[in-house]
Amino acid sequence: MLIKPRRLPAPWVPSLADRVAGRTVLITGASSGIGRALADAFAVVGATTLVVARRADELEVPVREIGARGGVTHAIAGDLSTDKGIDTVADRVFAEFCAPETLVDNAGRSISAAAKGIRPDDPSRTSECGGNLNGTGVARADRRGTSMPADVRADRDNARIE
């Protein structure tokens, strides 16, 4: 007789709640799709989520829905495809929330068209945008976080020690 295999729990692997509860998670591209789903998942287990997208109006629904379920989330509008936009978002995040413990870099552009509908410049526009968001954008944000004054970093880091 054959039995259906069962996945056994892995008690040595921390749960999502163990990893992020009580911490701040910044999620780019959080107005829809994967970013929005991640914001929901993190908020449900007790993280404070900072949701970022280009347009503030696109963030109103996720913030309202997460709040209705008891989650804590804050909307930050900003265009992360430019250096100025990255700096604006980073300045606001650091001023209001200090440096987040977790960054989910989900913002980007994709081509959603049949192959015959793709313009010749679509792949390069997509990679240029994604390169800034997912490459240099992360490096710039990381440098901003590590260039905070030592006492601010220490306060942030020590606040999580249990």
C-alpha cells in the first residue's frame, strides 16, 4: 500500500513571524501584485510595513485593508527609478522610521504584451528601470542606512535585542 508523503515541520527553521514580528519591513512596488501580497503577509505576523510605490493613490487601498485587519502599515510615495526619487524616499524613511531591518526590493517594470506587440526599445527600457531599482537603488539605500550616525544605528540595533 502506498501512502501520500507528508511534509514534516522543520522546528529549527524560524517562522516568518519569528523573523519579522516587531520589525520594520520596507517593500517597494507594494501597490499591487507580489509587493502587495508581501505587505499583507508581513503585517499579519506583526511587522510594521512601509509600502512604497510611485503614486500615493495606489497605496491607499493596501494601507486601508491591512489596517482593517489590525496590521500596521505606512504609505510612502516615490519614484525609485531616479536618483532623486531614491533620495526622497530614503530621507523620509530615515526621518520617520529610522532604517528598516528588512528591504524587499520588488519595484520594477515588466513587459506585458504578446511578442509581436513588444516595441524594439521595451527590453532596454525594462532593464534600465530594473537596473536602477534593483541594482544601484539597493546599493544607494544600503549606503544611506549604514551612513547613519553611530548613535542612531546603535539605538535602532539595540531596540530589537530581547
